[in-house]
Amino acid sequence: MKRLLRKPITQITLGARQVDELVTLLPLRMPFGRTLRVAGHEWQLLLEPAAAGADGSNAVEWQGESENALVLRLTDATVQQLAQTLQPRQGSYVLPLLPQVEWVVQKTTIKDSTGKVVDVIG
């Protein structure tokens, strides 16, 4: 994840395999008020339901350099749009309901124990 200084946009970079799991699990968790955590070695992305009483809008909150975490609070409509739009294929995606976030999907390579590539996702 990185914040671009030139634009008011947050860029989230994920591997195609992570995206496949994200778009499958997110719609199953959010309706029940459950957070979905996607974590890397040095960062974490928390996807939470938007507060019902706070005008029901999406929110992007950077937890800062010390925590290296980004919290996305998403409405039900945004969760559905994310699940339908984001694909486990290399590319860049911006949702109309969440224009301040750019999703960048990179190819994922699966290797065997000898380091030989056995599959490429995305």
C-alpha cells in the first residue's frame, strides 16, 4: 500500500491470488459485521462495515507509519461493487463508489519446492 502525494488517492497493490480470496470472502463476512484482514509482511489492510448511523458512507483511514495499516469502512453497495469489479487479473481498478482508492492487481506466481514456476495467476 502506498499513498500517492500528487493525487488524493490511496493505492492498494495485491497479488491475483489474494484478490481471488478477497472477493470471495468479503461479501460473506461484511453483512455479519465481521472485519476482513489482509496482511503482508510489513502492512495490513482491514476491511470493515461502514457504521450504519454515520450517514452510511465509505471511509478510508490510514493508521500511520508505526502501524502500517489501512482501514477501509465499506457500505454494502461498495462491497458488492468490489466483489463484481475487482478481478484476479493483472490491472488497475477504481470503483465508482470508492474513487479515492486504486486497486492494483499483480500476477501471482506459484513455485514448487525447487523454485520452478508451476502456475501463474492473473
